[in-house]
Amino acid sequence: MQTTGMNHQEWNRAISNLYEVHILQSWEWGEFKEKHGWKVTRFVWKDKKEEKITAAAQILERTIKILRIGPEMKVLYIPRGPLLSNWGDRMLFQMVCIDLKKYARDRGAIFIKIDPEIITEGEDIQEFSGITQIKGKKIISRLKADGWHYSCEQVQYKNTVWINLKLTEDELLVAMKQKTRYNLHLSERKGVKTRLATQNDLPILYDLYAKTSIRDRFIIRPKEYYLSLWQNLFSQNMASGLIAEVDRIPVAGLILFHFARKAWYFYGMSSELHRERMPNYLLQWEAVRLAQKLGCETYDLWGAPNEFNEKDPMWGVFKFKQGLGGKLIKTIGAWDYPVNNLAYNIYNYLIPKILSLFRLIRKQQLKQEIKYWFC
């Protein structure tokens, strides 16, 4: 394992050739997290004979003090990483794990969290580029044998939904559920228009996103966080926005991230206006077409339920994504290696309670920020 000494183009080019590369391992994502309290370190592993990069990890580090009292706790996190050229290579797997655990001990961390996108199950996964016959359950067994614990703090979605963008437009339409196609065409007939968003439109998209969070009862971060992220990725040509309008009034939107032949739907937003015209269906269709034009081969709709039943809060969104022709993808999820078992157990006990408190406070703040929208 060695620090890279690479610039951002060299890093992004290097990781683009590794298995299931993700935008959360891109240089720009790390750069953004550095602006929000994280220290970033990047490592690569090389084949000794060919000097070829066989693995990489962008590690986020943060020191926290629970409720500003008590001892400091340092945590390490590798979002959607580490990245390996071949997870089936047991020697490479062991080398990377050994080095990461040593690094966590050297940094005095209480644990290190990894979150590689290793597939355990999926619908028609042979459709997608980059998919190999990796046995996810074998990787889980190796992680357990190596002292890793399935994390009770799953930062990213464990499961998701992918659309194969290598299909033609006609094939993509055929792959949709009949009701989805109907709603898509209904939206067009009812006068919904879509357009590309500019950076000047980002505050509009945030306002729609805040309204969505209140309506659908999820908590979001302060406005500055999202505008900083979106502006950063827009400026690097790694994000695009789409806005749906009725009579030139924005009624819905989405942010599309794109990197290394993949696209991600991280953020979607809508108002209460003209929902009967189904603007989100047309938006997603235009997002698919845009991702294809950008050279993407896979569209990750970002998120699926942990429990596949109608009681799961994500069930409705999941059915919407499936209606678009998306295929369910299940992964191994996030895994922790505890360096300090006592501190790790305290962290896992206290952090969920503290986060619940912070979410409650943030919910009240958000209501105050946007109360004038509902007057």
C-alpha cells in the first residue's frame, strides 16, 4: 500500500479500471468531503511485476467527540470502497485487508468501515457491463474470518436498482412496466416540459428538495451542503440537472451524477403542483436519455428496501424504479473492523440515539426555513 502522489485526473483514470468503480471514490467526492470536516487519504496497491494498479482506496477520516464531552473518537470510512481489480483474488484481498487494518491501528481509529459494491444477488445481472461471476457470499465469509463485522451503521443503501443503458431507446421503453409507459406519455400529453438545469437553477432544485423532504418525512442537511456538492460536481462535468415545468413553472427536478461510464440518481425533488401530470416519469426518461448521451452504460437509481414488503418505507419508490425497467441489485453492505472494541461498542450504542436527536432538531429547523412555502 502506498500513497498515490497522483493529481485528480490520474486518480480518476486509475480507479476507472477497477471493479465496480463508484463516484464516491472519485477525487471530486473526496475533495468535497474535505470541505465538510473529513480528512482524505488516497492509497493504491500495485502488481510488483507489472507496476499495474490492482486496488485503490480513498479513506475518509474524522474525529468526533460525542456531545462535545468525553474522549475523542477517530473513525475511518471508505465509501463504496476499497476498489479491487479482482475480488476473487484471495491474495490481493488479504493484502488489502491487512494494510487497511494496520492503517486504522496506526491512525488510532476505533474502527474502519468499508463499503465495496460487491453483488450477492441480482436480476439479470449479466446485462450489465463490468459484472463478473463474483461470489458475494464467499467475500462475506472471508470478511467474517478476517475479523470484520457487518455494520449496524449502513451509511449508503445496501440494495439498489440498475437500468441497463446499453439498450436502445425502443428496448428501454419495452422494458418498462405498461403503467410506467402510460404515465410517461401522459406527462408529455399534459404539457410537461423538461430542460437542462444550469448552476443558477440549483437553488430552485434545493427548494423543491426541501419541500419533498417535508412531504415525504425524511431529513436533509442545510442548504449550503447541497449547493456546495452540486456546484462542485457541475463545475467538473460530473453532474447534470433536469427540471420539469408546467407553463414554465418548475414542478419537479433531479440531479444526475455521472462518472466512469455510470450514472446515479442521488437526488430527486418535486412540489405539490401538477403531480397529476406525472412529471417524475418524464424526468426519469429524460435522465436515461441524457445518461446515454454522456456515454454511461449503467444507471443506478440509488436505493431499494432492506426488507422487501409493502411495509418498508421505500416500497413505493422501489416499485416506481422497477416500473422504469430497473433490475434489483443486492450487495454485501458495509463492514466494520473494530480496532478498539470498547470504544466501538460505545459508539454503536450512542451514535444512533444522538443522530435521532439531531434529526429531530433539524426537522424543526427545516420547517422554520420553509414555512412560508405553505402559507
